[in-house]
Amino acid sequence: MNGMNVLLITVDDMNYNSMGCMGCEVSDITPNIDRLAAEGMLCENSYVAVGVCQPSRSVLLTGRYPHKNGARGFEEIDYCVETLTERLRDYGYYNGIIGKVDHLQPREKFAWDFVVKTLNPEENWGRDPEKMYEHTRDFLREARGQGKPFFLMANSHDPHRPFAGSVFETPSYLSKSGKNVDFDPSMEQGEYYRGKYVKSSRYYEPEEVDVPGFLPDLEDVHSEIADYYSSVHRGDEAVGRILCALEDEGFREDTLVMFLSDNGAALPFAKTNCYVNSTKSPFIFRLPGQIPAGSRTGALISSIDYTPTVLDYLGINPIEGADGTSLRGILSGGLQHQYDTIYTMFYKTARNAVTGRERHFPMRCVQGTEYSYIYNAWAGKGEPFLNESTAGLTFNAMKAAGETDEEIHKRVEFFLYRTPEEFYDIKHDPDCLHNLIDRKEYQALIESYRKKLYGYMMESQDGLVSVFQEKVLRAFL
């Protein structure tokens, strides 16, 4: 064991291609994240195991798939599952978390010594870069005072909905304050809403941004994407201020830093699904003197690898039962390849606060560098896919446009009801617009991906395996 420190920085719902270092052309969108990438290694083919916040974060700190750690949705991990922070506390580490505290449960299993909740109006829900600086600085001083190495998980709430400058931001913020809000959602956004309660230093206009390829370029979509990018920029500023606190307190050189987004943007065909835009999340690792600055890797990487990687760098024995593998060989620049494919998934939405109902939409995916195979166990049962991504301007604009545009109508219907199997050439179609599942020339390849998925299910003891075997394997193999 050594005295190295660890800083894990997350942003909430930031799409992989919203960052300058990943090719985003929006002006000045993520200068701090780009600088971090230039100082360490950018992992260009990294994925979270599940495309929604609480289970995604639980995978990070257990190294286990959701069906093996217990947190398939917005729920606690199993009490018998050892966490990274439990292991670190046993080795004398001082553990802290800033923001998104309730997304790692039960709290006692994560062994926090320092906790800053940001789900209150005074903290602007963790969207205030200066607050992130202050809390990070306070934690680092506490750790120094304790004379212990540290693990800090610092979590920005951007660019999660409501987006900066949108008509939805101020009413949502006030409702968190317990105040009554009279709000007409048909009102146009304007300066009245901008910066009144949750300030951002930069607001993008529709003409400054492009609509992602997985969405139609409609007026309201364009408007909401501009608001989303305003939140992306504010999230980047939070990342910058966290890193500034680390440097100001003198911990830059002996701290392993990792950055990622917990999942894709809260838009149709992104978050809470198994598409590239759902789970792809550029991981950035920085450790001066050990991880080559300005380096990139195209190796496939999964979030199950985070806990094993941290323990390897710290010289601490791995946790038994973890699904992941240490990335140290890749991060050192020596190993170029670790996996041919990885396994991603989705289970269910959050429980409705009024009805108490959870919506189950079981999906499984085998993800490679060139192809992606998705199995939707819920498709064909008549229940439409409804979740956070169907709120806001974008999906409503798509539905309205679909009344006169047949192609958009088909896209809306596909999003709502899917098909049991999807297969994409993600090298040429990363937005997953063209389902190749019925194309004859791909059948041998699709068959190999079905077998790969079955292998992942069997090895990880996925409870969906019997359904997949009955509904798919017996029909095609």
C-alpha cells in the first residue's frame, strides 16, 4: 500500500460527444475537461455498465454489474457486497462525497467520513462551481488534518435536467424550496428565467449549436439542445473548480484523478437505454509521472473496471467477486487491448412518487468497437417506454412533428415500443439510426453476438438469461 490519493469527478447526464476533446465543435464548451484530458489519458471507447445514475454509480464503487450488487434501479446495494470505500477505510483512507449522496445507498455501506449533500436550494443542487471549489477545499483540509490519504467523489449535478436557462429550471428549483409555483409550460423562455436562481456564466443560443444526429432538427429540439449545452458548460466549470482546489491545496502530484459522466444526456435514444449515446462515457485518468500526459486509448473499457483499477494503483488486494479488471496496463501505455466486447444493460425507471410504480424495461447489450447488439425483453408487450427522456421540449416536438412527417412518426413509435432485437454498425452509424437485425448479410455476425450475450448472462448470473434463452436462442440457434 502507498499514500496515493484518489479523486473521482462525475458529471450528471453528459453525452460523450458533448466534450471538445471528443470532437464537439460548440464554441468553448468544455475547456477544463479538455485540459484534464491533455494532462492524462483519454479513454475513447469507455462505457458505463448501465445508463442511469444510481445503478451506474453503484457499479463504479463495487466493480459489479447491477444484478450482482443489488442496485438495478434506484435502490440499495446488497448488504453483503463490499464497496471500494469500505476497503479503503480499512486501509486508513479518509472518504468523502460531495453531491449525489442519495445515489449511493445504503449510506453506511459507502463508509463516508465527509458528506456534503447538495439537494437543497442554498447549494443550487450542486450546480454552483464556486460551491464545488469550497467543499472540495474543505474536504482536502480535513483529510490533511486527519493525516490520512483520501478518496473523494465529487459530483456535479450538471447537465442533468432542468437545463440552464430553460423555462423548466426556475419552477423546478422553486418547487425544491417548498414554494408554490404557478407555471405555464407554454411560456417562452427569456431573460426572466435566466440566471435568476441557478446562474450560469454562459448561455448558448440555438444558432450556436448543432442537434445531435440521433434527434431530428426541429425548432424546439434545437432550443432545448442549446439549453443542454449551457448546462454542459456549467458542469465543465464545476470540474475546473474541483481541480483548482486540488492544486491549491497541494495534492495535484500525488492524486489519481478520474473523470466521467454517469450516463448519456436525458434525451430520447440516450439516457436510460443501451445505445451508444446511452452508455458511452469518455473516462479520463490523470496521475503525473505514471499515466502518460496527452495520451489516448481506443481500448474497450467498462465502469466495472474502476474499483479494481483504484485498488491496483494503491497496492491493495482486489475485492473478491468483482466483475471488472484493472486498467493499469492500459493506462501505463503498455497494454493496447483488454476486451473484444463489453456488457451493458438497463432494468427499470425510478419509482413514481405519486403512484409508487416502477416501470421495468429490461434491456441487455453486447457492445464492441464496430457493432452493437441489443435485446429488449420488454418489447412487444404493448407498454410504451416512458421516463425522464420523454419530458421536456424534445420528445413533445418529435410527437407533434410526427403528425405530418412519416419518418419522424416512425422514429417516435420505435422509441416508444422498440423491437425485441436491434443490431447496429456503430462504426458507421454511432447514432444507431439503422437497425440491421433483418439484413441477410449480417445474420452470421448477429448469431455470434447472440452467443456472446448468452455467455455474459450465464457468467454473470443474469436473471434474464432464461427469458433470452427461451425467446431468442431457441428461435434462432
